[in-house]
Amino acid sequence: MHQIDLDLTLDRISKIEGSASLELRVRGGIVEHVHFKTTEFKRFFTKAMVGKSIIAIPQHLARICGTCSNAHILCSIESCEKAMGIVPTEQTMLLRILTVYGLIIRDHALHLYLFALPDVFNKDAFLDFDENDEQEHQLLHDGFEVKSAGNFLATLVAGRSVHGMYPTIGGFTHFPDQKGIDEAIEKLENIRPAVKRIIKIFKDSQFHFDRKTNFMALLPKNNKYGFGFLEGTIVSNKGEAIEEKNYRDHLEHVVLPYSMASAYKHEDESYMVGALARINLAKNMLHPETIKSIKNVYDIFPSTDIYHNNLAQAIEILHAVDDSIEILSHTKFNPEPIIKKPYKTSVGIGVIEAPRGTLYHKVELGADGVVTGGEIVVPTGQNQINIEEDIYTLVNSLLPKASKDEIADEIEKLIRAYDPCMSCASHFLKVDWDEA
């Protein structure tokens, strides 16, 4: 097979908020190019921002993504507040980090249980797990219970688990009551054993792919607002530190003519964002109870094994559970007024950590409160070139011995490890092979 010329097309990869495909060309047994393509037509959200009142922007931009809409809401709110000179209250920041934690628990659970776990058990889908098998039955129960707890927390704090209604520029419009808080704490405490089980499964997973790469994440200047998900400094594994407002100092826009999405590099090199980057760069900032519970996996990080992104996501679920329990147990939430400020001509930058990595929102505001421009940079765009380089290395390592089906399967699992915002990720391949 090492003399073979072939073309591999993974067509119409179904995504949660769009479509993607992959084109691979091998000549003389060597990979010539890998094109990981976002094929959804552009929806021009940033263009649609122009002419809208700033008050409408967070809910408008939430519609970019169904599964992590609350991340877009919070990032947009931050950019709008900075443009208007609004400093949120301590209580508002706590409610926002709880909103993030609800999202992290739900979204990571969706990926780990429904998309990644079937690979570990050689299943096509999560619902193929055998209810008569003790371990598989337990995992079925765990998956839905963990996801449900995340949904409940997000709904309690943000109004809905997706497209939350309560977070707004300057504060929140609704506040959790004690009954809901008590129920949330109970649900979170109940899922801790399940989360510890999924951590062990991904620690023991036999899937590995290691390639040295770069990592970037938003890290807190202190541990005040939960592991850097909301505020901090953009840092890299090379020791760089960039203020949020200077995010363009490290994002180098790369036009990929075959893709409808933007890609990015830093200092002409690819990099990775997401759970693996966050744990690699800030594992010491995890909640103390989380660190205590992961003693047997703590020293795995920092890691350049892409499959450890799954393990890192599982650890982040536990951190979100532990920190949420602490916040809910020691905080009484009281109604407070929305902070308002006069409009002014200005620019605001919002940077948060979404489940899949660092998310950037920029808003340009006119003195009349009408938006004149903006920019959005999502995690999957930042990971795109890194994914391509990983696939390039992977396929060259598999040739000449691997079969066509084996190559396609390994590519599929590798892409899935990034959790690149795809729906039905367990079944996204339509493979056509043409041999020259």
C-alpha cells in the first residue's frame, strides 16, 4: 500500500451548528494534503450585528450555536459591558460562573458519553450499550444523570440550558431561590461518583495520539471566578501572557480557500484551545476537592496526547460540580438592579472559555447605542489547522500497513477527540475512496 495513490473524502460531516468534510490526498504512499473543511454557508452574524441596538446583541449572537449558546451570551455581554464601561457586581459574576458550569457539565457530558464513549466500548452509539451488562447499564444511567444535572443548574441560574433568558448586560433579570439551590446541590452531589467513573474510563482508554503542539487558554489572575472561564489573561505553554483587549496580538487570521470558516495561527504555528489546554496550563487552579479526587491522574498533565482532551473534559466536569456546590452552599442570592450606563462611541472585547476553548467577541458601539461593527473568533476555528496537522501525522504513521477502513476510523476518532462542535459525531463519515 505504500506505493498507492489514493483520495479519501469524508463527506458532509454533520455539525451541531453547520457542516464539515475532510479531503485527504496520498501520492506515492505519502500524504500530500489534508483539508478539514467547514462547508456550511456563511451566516454573517457579525454583519447582522450592524445597525442593531447593543441591548439585542447577546441574544442575537447566542444563535450562532445551539449547544453552547450560553457561552456566546456571556462573551457578548462582557464585550458590551466593556464598551459601555459597566463593571458587574460580585453576585453577577458568581451567577455567570454558575451559568458556565451548567454549560460545562452538560456539554462535556454530551461529548464524552454520547460521542466519545462508544469508541471506547467499540459501539456505534451510546444507546447500543447493553442494559443487561452491569457496567454498560451504569454508564447509560450516568450519562443521562450527569447531563440532567448540568441542564438543571443552567436552567436554575440562566433560565434555560440553551439560549438562557436571565443573563443580560449589567446583571441578571432573575435570581435562584433556596428551593432550587438545594435541589441543585443535591443533584450535583449525586453525580460525583458518576463523574469519577468517567474520569477513570478515559484515564484507562487505549486510544493515544501524541504530537508536540502549542496550547493557549484564558487563565485567571487569581482563582476568584472559577479556573479562568470568565476573566483573566491569555497565556500559552511558551510563557506568553496577553491581555484580553490585545487578543489580536496572538491571533493570526489564516484564509483557507477550501473552507467557509476562518482559521488561526500564533507566530506562524498552529495551537490548540479547549479542556486539554486549560488543564495543561492551570491544573493547580482546579478546585481542591477535585484535585484530591484525581490524584491518580493529576500527574498525567501537561500532556500532548490529543485523546487526553477527553480526560481533561471529564476532570473539568468534576471541577464544575465541586465549585458549584461550594458557591451554592455559601452564597445567598438577592435581587439587585441592572447596572446601566450612557452609550458612548467605544469598542469592547469579551473573552471567555467556552467548553471547546477560548471564545472572543468584539463589539464596536456608536454614541446612539447602535452597533457599528464586530468580530467573533470561535474555538473550532482556532483548532482547525492543528486538527489538519494531526491528521497529516496520523495518516503518515498508519501507512503503509493500515487498511482504508482502519485509516478512516482512526481519522474519525481523532477529529472526535477535539470535540469540534459536531452533531452526531459518532456517525459522521461518508467515505469515498478513489485510487489512481
